[in-house]
Amino acid sequence: MNEQMNGKVSKEHDGTRTFRVEMLTRVEGEGRFHLEVKDGQVRKAILHIFEPPRFFEGFLVGRSLFEVPDITARICGICPVTYQMSSTRALEAILGITPSTGIRKLRRLMYCAEWIESHALHIFLLHAPDFLGYASALEMARDHRGLVETALRMKKVGNSLLEAIGARAIHPVSVRVGGFTKPPSPRRLQALLPELEWGLEAAQETVTITNSLPMPEFQQPYVFVALDGGADYPLEWGEQIAVSGRDPVPLGEFEKVFIEEQVDRSPAFHCRLPDGTPYLTGPMARLNLFADRLHPRAQEALERTGLTLPVLNPYRSIVVRAVELVHAFAEAVDLVREYTPPEPPYFEAPLRAGEGFGATEAPRGLQYQRYRVNDAGIVQEARIVPPTSQNQPRIEADLAGLGPELLAMSQEEATLRCEQLIRAYDPCISCATHFLKLDIREVED
Amino acid sequence: MTASPLYSGTQVSRVETPAAQGATELGVDPTEKDARGGRPRLGVFKFASCSGCQGVLLSCEDELLALADALEILYFPEASSHLQEEGPFDLALVEGSISAPEHLEQIQKIRARSKTLVTIGACATSGGIQALRNFGNLDDFVHRVYPRPEFIAALATSTAVAEHVKVDYELRGCPISKRQLLELITAILLGRRPEIRNESLCLGCKRYGYVCVTVAHGLPCLGPVTMNGCGALCPSVGRGCYGCFGPKEGANTEAMAQRMLQLGMSKDDVRNAFRFITGYAQAFREESARHE
Ligand code: SF4
Ligand code: SF4
């Protein structure tokens, strides 16, 4: 790999060392970072997002609540199900609809499929090349073809499951407020069982592989935040948010506790706790808070790794993600085996005015939405908090924490170490920019 | 690979710019594979978008490694850290709409460095869902909604790439169809024209034998005016099409709107139905304006 690639710039004068990458690669969306260390002290640690804003919270206003899941899906092409699920949850709360167990299970299955697709993509195609010293998975495939083929096959299983339920994997079309327009036939899902079972074994293997990767040593004092899914591992449903070392937060209090503010220099928002502490959401947070709720197969996998909880090394999130991949496959196998189509496929209720909240766990972390609608079901206000805007202050804090160690390294090694750290968060940069605060009273004619 | 009846890539050439004309000479005929001893060179670029259309490329799980062998990937930030932004590219896939000031210059550069430029998806071909802002006043909007508007740089409108440079082919859809993408890449590799079909989704439904959701359930469906490319996915799960592949050429949107009103939709609903994922595509834009 050469210094030219990727616009890396190095500077050293008056004792200041600067590490930066002008175009972050192998992440969703466009961003750059900049880290400045002087006399062993970190002076600047910035993850800058230069995705253009798309104003979702603005144009959701005035739309019918039934259109919302098709709109919010378009926030992210990697985790559209996340956005659809949080939307339907919030809007159903407004209408007083409680989806049946059958609908919730099918949603959970769909969400497992998205985790499979996204985790397989991230572990092998985006993150593993850092550990093994390649610029891309395609390059990695020259030496490790079997590995990349396995990754692609796992990813495909996730996508096939999404297609079976949602007609397509990216921006599925069968999800609606109240349930599904049409649930898949049991035969269609059962046809996928052999591949899902294969995937479960491949995911176990993935845990072993990721656990044997050379792992940089690094630890930070994290506050972990994840959806509390009751008896279930955090995924598509939960009434409150767990925060390590602090009281749980009911969904309706989200915006009081996780304070979002626009960052200088970019169209992205950052979230912090009220005392200014950054927090971490995503696989490491979920595992550290709720390891006891993992599927037994995933618990076994976790034990095999020898990891002790809490995991505090962000580079190790690749192993945690692999454990979650086992979980997603194992749950999907169970859910497909016991599947019968929900009847009725969706619930309806008379329109009414109100406010509702929904939060679910995207592959990369907690995703929260709030809507206020009028009595005709027209959105008056929308608030969407993506995982990456919550993790961004934490990423910057990690980079700052990493600073002193980098001084002993070559420029290239140090820069790579930073990138590898940022990728550990699986940041979804498009998501992080699409949001804006809106006071509807000023906008209405 | 053989052409599927579902392909409906569209050839477009709306804008002729000096940069665009210069481009053709810079590029290399992809059929002359070994002119420089190399494989055709690919660039994948992103403007305002959700990455879903690039995601479709990454979701070609069975073909991805073969594609990586057949093409030299010079620029694809979401997949690789090797970035050779300067090109030149035999094939540029462009996702996303032109939406921020810096995009104006970037797209010219990409055009100038690319032999064949293909726009992928509703964002790149119509401005995408973020073009809903084109129907309001962005300036007021940004200043009212962002606590620190000075850091927000956005153009007043989100527009299709073809509004700015010459586009050789476009793939519709939000997201694009995998089959269409593979057909297009294959055709370009073989130096033939991609199979293009300009048929309505409605016709597609009839061919696949799907029950018409309007006839059977009285549901509004944009199928008669929408380009088929997805394979009629929405009717296949019992709902009407919401037009994510954009208007079919020569679509009679006025008759469609009349039908929707007859089905009991309000004027506002009809306007919003056209003003959606591909709402800034000309035919849909004009129809929605008729229901202000
Ligand atoms: S067209 Fe749709 S899927 Fe493609 S990038 Fe735009 S929003 Fe995403
Ligand atoms: S049926 Fe219409 S809205 Fe649905 S996927 Fe196809 S083109 Fe898009």
C-alpha cells in the first residue's frame, strides 16, 4: 500500500504530529478525520462528516403516517429495516396498535436478516482487511479467497431472507404501519433453512477466525447504551434504554437524556449524556449489557472466545460482531422453524392525533424516532436519531485516547490504526447527516 | 449472460457540455481490453444518497469476485482504500443527486475522466427523495431549522446528474435492480448496447400473472405510469406501486391522476403520490403541480 492512496497527509513541525485521512474508506458515506498531537498531548481529534444533508425530518412533515416507513428506509441503504421498524413502532404507538406476536416475530426475523447481511459485510468486507493488511476485501480475496467467498455467501443468506419477507433486500416493500402487506408463505421461508443452518456454522467459524486476528491493545472507559428488549437480546422491540452505571431511560425520555446538538463545521449532530459524557452504542454495548440474553448458541460461541466482560477494547468489536452474527443466524433458524404467517397480516386503527416513540437496534447501534401527527394522520413533527451521531463523540474521544500511542509509530501505521478504530464503529455516515431540528409552528403557513 | 425481460435501462443524453464532449476522447474503449495492458477501469462515485445503489453492487454476491477480476477497480471508497481518483475510467457508476455546491465541480471532473458514465438509482436519475425539498424554499428552511445554519452548505435543489453533464446510460430505481446492473455492466464489457425495455410496471404485472391490486382490492397503484424494472415487487406483495423507478416514457399521468381521484383519493393525496421518491422526475413533477 502506498502513501498516495487515500489522500493521506503527514506533517511534522514544531513538535506537532498530524494524522489525517481526507477520504475515509470502507465505511458507508463520506467523512474524514484529523488528529493533532503536540508534545505528547492530543490537541485536536475530529471526525468530520461531509455528506450533504438530505433533510428527512423536514420533508416528513406534511406526509401521511402511512408513507413514513417508505421514506425513512431511504435514510440508509445498509440498514433500511432499522428505520422502517423504528418508524412503525412509533406510529403504531400513536394509533394504539399493538402488533400481534406473529407480526413481532416476523419483524424480528426480518431484523435478524438485516443483521446477518450487515454484520457479514462489515466483518469481512470492511473491517477484516485492516487486521490482515489489505486495502480491500477484493484484494484480500487473492490470498484468502475461501474466506471472502464464505463472507459473501453469509451475506447472501441474509439478503435472500430479506427478499423472502420484504420482496427486496434494500428498501423492502412489504413493511407497513400495523404489520405486513403480505407475509411470506412458510414454504418460501423453509426453503432457506439449509442455507441458514450452513450460515450458523459459518458464523461460529467466523467467531474463531476473528478471535485469532492480531488485536491492538487499547481500552477506554465506556458508558454503554442499548435498548432493553425484556427477555430478548436487544433488537426490534423495547420500552426502555439501558445505560451502564445509570438508571434506565423510558423511551419517552430519550431526548431529555441523550442530548443531541449540531456540531460546528458539519451538518451532523452529536449526542452526549446531560453531563457531557460521550457514550457508546452498538455491538459492544449490547453484549456488555445483555450477554445473558444471547441465544444459547451465541453464548457458547462467546465462551469459546475466552473474552471477559465487559469488553473494553473497541478493536475487539469485530469478535463481538461475530458473536452477534451467530445470534442472528441462530434466532433466524428458530423463527423460520416455528413460522406460521401472522393472521391478520396487519392491524388497522382509526386515525388520531398524538405523539409516539420507537427505538430499535440497528446493526451499528441504537436508532430512535419520534413523531407527532394530527388527527388526519399527517406528520407535524419528526425526530430521528441515528446510531452514528450517538457514537461520533465517542469515536473522537477514542481517537484522542489513542493519540499518545501513535507517536511511536510510523505515519502510515498510525494512520491505519486510526482508520481501523473508526471502522470498528461501523459508522454509517449518510445516516448521521440527515437530521435537523424543526419547529413546525414556524413552518406551517 | 442473457438478457432478462425485466431489464429496462434507459439511454439518456439530455445535456451536452464542453466537459462532457472532451470526455469521450480521454476515455478508452472498454472493448479494447488490452490497449494499455489492463482491464476496463471502474469508478464508483457517491453524491447525496443512502448508498443503497452501491449496496446493490455489493449485493451481487455471486458475481462480485468475477467482476473484480474482470474490472480494475480504481475508485470505490466504500469497498477499497486504494483510491485513484484521477482515473481515467472506462466506466463510472454515479450514485446520488447533485445537492451541495462542491458537487457541481466534482461531477464535471468525473465526466471529464470517464468514457462511459452511468447514473444509478432514483437519486442520480431524478434527484431522489431529497428532491422533495425542491418544492419548498431551502434557504428559509435551513435557516429556520438548523441552530447553526452557517455550517450547512446545500444547493437550493437536489437534481439529477443529467441536468449537469452528459449521461450515457441510466439505471432507474430506489434502489436499482441487480439484474439490470449486471446486464448493463456485461453489455459494456462486451461492447454491446444494454437491453432496454420501456414498458410500464402494469404491463409487467400482466406478464407475470400478478393479480391487479386496483381491480381486485381498489388500491391506488402507479403501475400504469411507472417504468418497469423491479419486476412489479409491490403488487407481488399486495400493495400498489409507489413509483420508485420513476415515470415510464410517454406515461399518461393525467389519466392516472383521474383514476386515483375516482378511487376516492383527495387532491392532496394525489399530489403526494406523484411527489414522492422520484417526485422531481419531469412527468411526475408536472403532474403533482396540477394538484397544488
Ligand atoms: S436511489 Fe434510493 S437506494 Fe439508491 S442511493 Fe438513492 S435513496 Fe438510496
Ligand atoms: S412496484 Fe413500484 S414502488 Fe414497488 S419496487 Fe417496483 S417500481 Fe418501486
